[in-house]
Amino acid sequence: MLQEVVLIKLGGSVVTHKQRPMTMNKIAIDQIFKSLLSVKVPIIFVHGGGSFGHYWSVKYNMHSKPDSYPSDGIAVVHESMISLNHKLVKSMIRFKLNPYSVSPFSIISNNKPLVKKIIELASMTRDKIIPVTFGDIVYRTHHKYSILSGDELMTMLSYVLRPKRVIFAVNVDGIYQNPRTKELISTVEEGSLIKFSNVNFDVTGGMKRKVREALKISLAGMDVHFVNGFKPDRLLKILDNKKTKGTVIKGKRSSKRNAR
């Protein structure tokens, strides 16, 4: 039987200053980790690259499409993600949150999830450990590599673990109907259509990629929450099953999860 967990994606725009290369947003991440001290539910974290991996992947023109990217670029992007992950893990240790860094390459093969290894992540949470994995440049096959975004990892982990909560902590209040007027969509019901024309886009997909992956997760029967990562109190409310400002994409009701 799977251990019920909460899956949280810490967006790169939350944990780093995205306009300042290789700069962590220490205030934001400390606020998030401090707020989680009272949380009892088991958690697995995924984090994005922000001004670390994202910055270098742009420099080296790397994408999610497998290709023969330059070896020095592969090394630099990977090292930058390890560096960011190390900084986040050190912050968690200061707050006694018991993190355990997990390279995405150890839980996938040719961009496919290694089910047994992912299930082991959930098992680790029984020991009050918090697995922390991240988007990265990964080997695919035959001298080809690709960017595996944290958003894609969220979908892979969700399909295997079927988390109790799936949360994207982003740098805005949620999904906007119109980004210019900041008209917030509070709920996306099953079958609703989301227009992507005005959604920001970056090398790993930005909000467009996040929403696209969230829709995949919802079709597998899980509600997906978007919440402002700079407002940790809202994150706590979601964990406590309380209403708060943000967006929830409702999971498909006919799923196996809801039929249990």
C-alpha cells in the first residue's frame, strides 16, 4: 500500500531571483520552510531551476527535445542544478526538516519513470525524511540529452504515487484569465477549456507548461492547486484542506482514485 504523500513543486521564480543569475531567494525559501515546521503530513518536494539551471539552459540553447547538446553545456547546467538543490537542502536542514536530495536521473530512464524507485521515495517519508528532487538536464539515449523540467517530474510522480495533494507554488496568485488585469481563475472544473494565448512562456514552459502538466494530472483524477509561493500561509491552508486564494484544477471524477 502506498504511503499517502503531498507533492509540492517549488517554482524556480519563487526559490531564486530569476532576473539575477545564480541567485537564490533566501527570504522566500526560509519563509516556506519555516511555515512547514508545524505540518505533519509527509511531503515530497520538486523544485525548478530559476536563475540557476534555467539561466544556463538558455545560454546553451537547451530544450526538452532530445539532442546532441555540447558537453560543456550539459556539465554546467547539471552542476548549477546540483548547486541550487544543495542550497535548498542546507536551508531545510537548518529548520530540521530532514531533506534527502534525489537526482532525477536516479528515478527515470529515457524520460520514463522508474516506478519502484519512485515508490521508495514515498516509503522514505515514513522515516520523517523529505525527498527533494529537481528539474535537470538528463541523458536520453545514443548521445542525446534533454531538459527534464520539474513540471514534467510532477506529472511522473503524481501518476505513480497518486498524492493526497498536488501543489504548484508559483510567483503569482494562481492562473489568470487575463494576465494584464490579473483576473484570477479560482476553479477549473472537469471539461473546462483553458486558453494559453496570453500565458507567459520560457525555455521549460513557464506557466503554460505548468498548466499543461497540471491538466494531465487532473485527468488522472487528482486536484491540482496553484498558489502564491510568497504567501506560505496559503500553502498551509491547502495542506489543511481549507479554502484560500489561488487556483484549483479539479480532478476527473471517474478516475480510479475517486472510485476507491
